[in-house]
Amino acid sequence: MRIILFGPPGSGKGTQGDLLEKKYGFPKISTGNLLRRAVRDGTPLGRRAAALMNRGQLVSDEIVDSLVAERIAQPDCRRGYLLDGYPRTMGQVESLEAMDGGRPELLVEIDIDLETLTARMESRLTCRECGAVYNLELRRPREEGRCDVCGGALYRRPDDTPEVIARRLRVYREETERVREHYRAKGVYRRVDGAGPVAAVFSRLTEILDRELGKTEAGQALP
Ligand code: AMP
């Protein structure tokens, strides 16, 4: 199954995606993480993307589509995968359908109010190596400044500042929200409440996924 984790920046897609990957074995594909890695490694693609990312604007469809196409062609994606932060435009929706149409799919929105997500992003720390996400209030690392998963150094993303957060939220409303309407019209849209502790949101998500995966394994098409 192709599972799209949907929601505004700061809604917890990255954190929940990591937990879902562990539980179900579907690899999580985060276009934000793939882009940050390219920026860190100084690749030509990373150099093209960096300025846009730091301003909170979207990178071109062409760049992100090619990153996703390359990733989903890997053997570990044969059973399915989880997308985090993609598709974000209708152009990306079309590309995804051209790359891998016909696979059962589901879009789950993590719904959260503006105030909570702004506060979360402002206190977020990200691992430079593996992209794991921490939060000084909700999810502190065991050792200050170090990632629990890989030991990498934690940093504040340059786009997690108040001005850039505001821009990213505007881009989300103007460009990305229509993606949800597309999947809603297809009948594969589900929503969870993103408020509360990480474990509570995770259990809401697994309830939906267990039900939908049960249906596809039993050979029933999604509605
Ligand atoms: P994220 O980690 O998902 O918040 O993404 C961080 C930044 O990477 C975004 O603000 C965009 O500049 C860029 N980005 C990530 N995913 C996409 C995408 N699907 N399309 C365009 N830009 C993206």
C-alpha cells in the first residue's frame, strides 16, 4: 500500500512516520529529509534546493519527483511505502500516479491547530544524520544535543524560524491543501486528531492503518 501522511509542517508526520515504519515495515520516504541530505552533501541538486528551502518555498516538482521516483524503484518499496511531505502540489500528484498508479492508496491527515504546530516547530531539533525529530517539550533526546537513534548531532533547522514558518504555512494553504481534496474525492482520505502525546496520535493512526491494511489483504478494494 502507498500511504501518504498529510498535514501542515509541524503536525508530526516525520515522528509518526518513523514509528509507523518500525511497526509495519513500510519504508518512510520524506522528501524534506532527502533534500536536506542533498544540501548537507553539497550535491548540485542540494545547491539548487537550499535557498528555496531556507525561504520556506517549494522546490520544483521536477526535483522532488525525480527523488521520489528513484527511491520508490528500490526493492524495499515493493510491498508499499509511506510518503511524508509528498505530494505537495497537483503536479506532484500527477507524477506520482504516473510513476506508480494502481497501487492501493490511502491519505491520512494529521489535523492540528495552528498554535500547537507553530510552538512545536519553534522548539524542534532535528538530527543532521538521520533526520529524526525531537522536541524540547514533548520528546527530549536522552543525551542533550545527540540523536537517540544514531548519535548524530541535533540542530535547529534554518526554516524553523517564526518568519519562515509563517511562509511555509502560507504555501501549505495555497498549494498543498488542494492535494487533500483530490484524495477525498477518490474516497481514500482519512483524518486523525494530531493533538496530545506522540503515543496517543500513533494509536489513532494504527487503528486506521490496521483497518485499511486488513481490507486490502482480504482483497477488498478501498471505497
Ligand atoms: P519538510 O521537511 O517536509 O517540512 O520540508 C522542508 C522543505 O523542503 C520545504 O519547505 C520545501 O522547501 C522542501 N520540500 C520538501 N518536500 C517538498 C515537496 N514535496 N515539494 C516541494 N518542496 C518540498
